[in-house]
Amino acid sequence: MKRLGSVGLMLGLLTLGGSFGCADEKAEKAKEHRIKGTNFLADKNYAEAVKELDESLKIDPTQEKVWEKKAFALMQAGQTDEAAQAALKLVDFAKTPQDKAEAYRNVAAMYAKNGPLEKAEQYFQECLKINPKDTDALSWIAEVHSQRGGARSMSAPAIPSELDLALKTYDQVIALNPDSANTYLNKRIVMFKYIEHEKALQQAAEQEAVEAATPPKPEKGKKAVVDPGAAERVAAAKASAAAHAKRIEELTAQANEATKQFGEATKRAKAAQASNK
């Protein structure tokens, strides 16, 4: 019996040894593919990098840094959706709510850069579910609305509903962090786009008033036709022009205030830097 026990113990050790050997072999194989992928990444051969990193992850999907590298390679290759899926794996590795929010923020930033903006907003909202006072996420959401509203393009048409949301969200950021100088600048950009839009509407209304007040040229030999609704249309157009002028005045005052606040926030930042030296 003692001899059988010894044999059993030895067989057990052999079995365990075989398991360790198999695990070591897998680890080495995963490492081999990981190194190849990293080298391809350094050479900017993103397609081959993805292939090798994939092989490494198939063997060992618990490699957090490899998921990061794969996401980066896919992003550089222009495969935003695939990059986002790889980056989302990092949520599983998050040790704190802040880490989890950072993972979502990185995915959102991918879509903010390459589109669609709806996806960017979706993942920034995930950040806010974790921390409603996440000023980085709020700033990005404001930027998404700013872009949708046409504020980042001279030629894009203004979309007031999006510009309103951008301004509202920037105000949330300022309420949480009044020292954020860039937020005041970004808010001004939205306001200037809005002002341009209101000016165009004002000019259109003024032109409409002029046209409504100008009777049509009578046909030769006939009396001029009096338009009974002309006066009403003139009054409506003038009222519209006045409303747009008032809105321009309000937005201009707000833009000037944002400029002032930007200057003060910049001074505070410089003073803080000087005191930390």
C-alpha cells in the first residue's frame, strides 16, 4: 500500500508538472505574438499588429495592455468601431469607478474624433452615470452639441437647438469649475455662431418688410393693385427683425461677459502656477 501511495503521489506530481508545462507553453506563445504585435505597431504596420495582438489575446484575454494596443492599432487603421470594441474591454479591468469612467471617456473620444457624434455622446453619458459632475465628460458633450450646431465650421448652417444645448452644458461646466478658462472660450465660439445666425435672420426679416411694403408694379394702362395684407406683413416682418436684433444684443452681452470671465480665469491660473513654484 505504501508503494502504491508513492506511485500515486509521483503520478500526481507528473500530472501537475504536465499542467504547468502546458501553461508555460501557452504563456510563451501569448508573449511571442504580443512581442510581434508590438513590433508591428512600432513600424506602423497596423494590420499585422492587429493580427498578432489578436492571436495573443485568444490565448490569454486577460492582458489589459494588449487590449489597449489593439484598440490603438485599430484606431490608427481607421477602424473606429472595432477600436471602440477593443477599448471597451478595458471597462472589465477597471478597479475603481474613475477607471471605468476613463475607459468610457476614451471610447467616446474615438467617436468624437471620427464620428458618428451620436456614439460619442452615448459613451460620454456613460461617464456621467458614474459621476454626474464629471466636467471632462460634460465638456465633451457640450463640444458634441457645438459641432452638431455648426459652431466649428464657417460654412455649416447653424442649428439653434444644438447651440442652445451646447451653451446650457458649458454653463454646467462653469458652475462646477469656474476656473476652466477654455470653457469660456468654447462658449464664445458657440455664441458667435449664434450671433451670425441671428444676424442673417434679422436681415432676411428686414428684406421681407421692404418687399412687403413695395407694391407690385402696375401693368401698363392699369391702376396699381392695393394689397390689403401688405401692412400686416410689414408689421410682422419688422417685429421679427426687432426680436432678432434683441437676441443679438443679448448674445453679444453674454459673449463679452464670457471674454471677461476668460481673462479672469486665466489670471487665476497664472497666479496659481506662480504660487506653486
